[in-house]
Amino acid sequence: MVVVICAATLISCSDNAADEASGSDSDSGSGSSSTDSTTSPSDTSTTGDGDGDGDGDGDGDGDGDGIPERIDCGTPSYAGLRRAPYLQSVAPSSTRVAWASETGGVATLHVAESKDGPWMEFAATPRVFEVDYTGEEVDYTAYDATADGLQPGTQYCYEIHEDGDPVATGLWFETAWTDDRAVRIVALGDSGNASAEQLAVRDRMLERDFDVFLHLGDMAYGDGTFPEFKERVFDVYTELLHKTPTWPTMGNHEYKTDNGQPYLDLYYMPEVTLDPAHAERYYSFDYGEVHFISLETNDLPLITAVALDQTSDITMLDWLREDLAQNDKPWTVAFFHHPPYTSSERDPNFLVRDGLVPILEEWGVDIVLAGHDHHYERTVPLEGNGPSTKEEGGIYYFVVGNGGAGLRPADGDWWTAEVNDEQHGYLSLRIEGCTAYGEVVTLDGEILDSFELPDC
């Protein structure tokens, strides 16, 4: 069952929120646990932009323009929360924030353009998660609140209060923008085993700032349970999640528990599917000049009928065509878990290739990101199951399954691969104007791959 949570509503505004309150993929992996999110770590990511020049602007020229200076909201603090705040479904005029508490009081989200206020207050929607449902050690209450009526491309401070007292402060987010400003993307998959390698890759990610975090699936080995999500996602990426919106796609390991129900309970994605039964399994969103599409490749009935020439009841593909037909952005990035092209020792997913790729090619998708295979790979432009050029409609396919789980060999001479390698790391993309600038950063901080992809 998919749980539909209503959006929060604006309650009131005040000059100062704090003052007012006081008045066969079997590699489940193992490894050391990260710092628990109930502590209040310092926010270590203060510079960096994903282009490698360290100026924080996202344009790669080192002069510091293009990206607004970071808003000063104080030092992040969220001690005592079961699950620290994480940003969801960020849009030009709204931002959704989710978190969890073991105390279960009446919670509100407070948002302001300065840490000095004035503050807008939004009610949070609670949902109690009991031990019998989650398998965790205690009952807790999950909350989500949507701040709306916001301005595009604007930074805001935010706080969370429970029963009138602040429980999370010093936090900030930025709404999505609609102009041609650069978009800085971090992407990885197959990370979630709480290994030393996952934590090392996480630490490298925190050295830069990003606007969008795409997780390509298999974030919670081995079965996508609630305890695994806590230990291997929320306790690991805490410092990233409270300031960078996460846009996930479901991996086969998340699908193992009740067809991905914990994933659906924990993430709050746009509900845009044609069939309500598929809500949040696939969706799309815009950031600047980029249109992003997240697709579901675990639920085989959503894609297999195309390979069998049976398309009448495949609503994800119907939705995908409608979504792409309405897309007016110069860049389109699709992401899902199973790769249609790979040089891995495992075969590519031919159902994905037969079911999805023709639609992506027809509508001019530029970049496809996937995980599942535990290595890094960037293909030559591909079209019609063969090498092509971008000018002829070729798509660049990436496998970024090197986020922390055990690595697997890739064929270095494979015909589709421009670059492939078996090292842990993450993909950094900066899309600006006619070019996507990319780097793959290893857990040692080395640059495994550096490239520029033209689009006009």
C-alpha cells in the first residue's frame, strides 16, 4: 500500500522562530556503522561546486560567479531526532522536509530568508511507525512538512520545532530555479552496506556542494528494510541530506521487502503517475534547464509488455511518453537502477533496453544514469543498439554502481565503453549552457574520469 501524505499548510509568521518557541545480487555487505543521526555533527561542506575548481560557483572558471553566496543560518544542530531532517521534492515555489522523532509531539517547520526572521511556520503531518511494522527497536513518529509560497532559486534558513521547542536549527535549503543557472549533480548507486568504502566515498562527496543528489538504487542492502535504511542511508548521509534534495530510484534490494514499501514510506516523491497504485515509483522534476526522469525497472510488468508488443496496460511507458512530449528543457537526464548497456560480467538488462531505450531515443534524452553493476562506466554515444554521435541522436549511458558495495570486474575492451573501471567513487555533473561537465571522484580523492558532453 502506498501511503499518501497531505502537504502541510502555512500556520503563521513570526519575527524569530527560536524566540517564539522559547517563549542475484547477494552482496549485502557489512562494515562499520557511521555516526548516528541523533548526534549533531558539524557541517563540513563549505566549499566546492562539483567542477573541481573550488570556487563554489559551478562554472569552472574560478571567479566565484554564477552561484549565490551561501546563506548564514548558524551551525546545524538536530540532536535527539530519530532521523535528521532531509530535503524532498524541492520545487521553485516549495520545499518538503521530512524527519522522525521518538517523542511524537506536535511538530512545525519554520522557514525564513534570514536566521533573524521573519519566520513562516508550516504544520507537519505525523505518522506513527510501530516496532511491529518496521522491525526497529522503538516506535517513532515520522513527519513531513511542505513550505510553499517560496521564491525560485532562493536560499532559506529552516528550523524544526516540536511542542514549541526547537529540535533542529541552523539548517538551510535552496528552492529550484527556472533560469539558465548551472545545475550541480552528484550521482551514485549500490552504496548501502555501511562499509568503510561507502563512508569514504561519502566523505569525498561532502568536500563539494551540490544542488541535486541522485541515488541510483541499492541504497539499503540487503533487503531494503527499515533498519537497513536507518543504518545505511540516513545515518550515513545525514550531513548531505539536510541541505541537498535527494531524488532516488528503487534498486532490486529495496524491492525485496514488500515490493519496496519501506522505500515508499521513507521518501516523499512527486505523485504524478497515471495509475495511483504506482505512486512515487516513477516521477519527473525540473531544475534550471534540466528535466530529470526517475523510472522503475524492478516492477517488470511496467516494462516487459513492450518487449512482447503488448502496450495497452503499461502505464509507466504511457506516462513517460506524455512527460517527454511536454518537456521543453534543453537537457533531459533519465535515471533508473538496471543498465541497458554495461561491460560488467553480468549481462545488460535487455528488457530495459527493449522497453525503455526506444522511447528515450525517440524523444531525445541526453544522459541515462544507472547502477546495479558494481563499477563505473561511461559509454560512447549510442543509438539503435550501436555506436552513434550526439548529433545523430546518440545517448550517453553511465553505470555508477561504485558507491560502496563490493566491486565487480568490467570488460575493458567492451564495444560500448568509452571509460570503465573498478574503483569506488561518485559521479559529479555540472550542466551549464550547451555542455555537461563531469568528473568521477574516487574514495582517495583522485579523478577517475573527466569529460565534457556537448548538447548544442
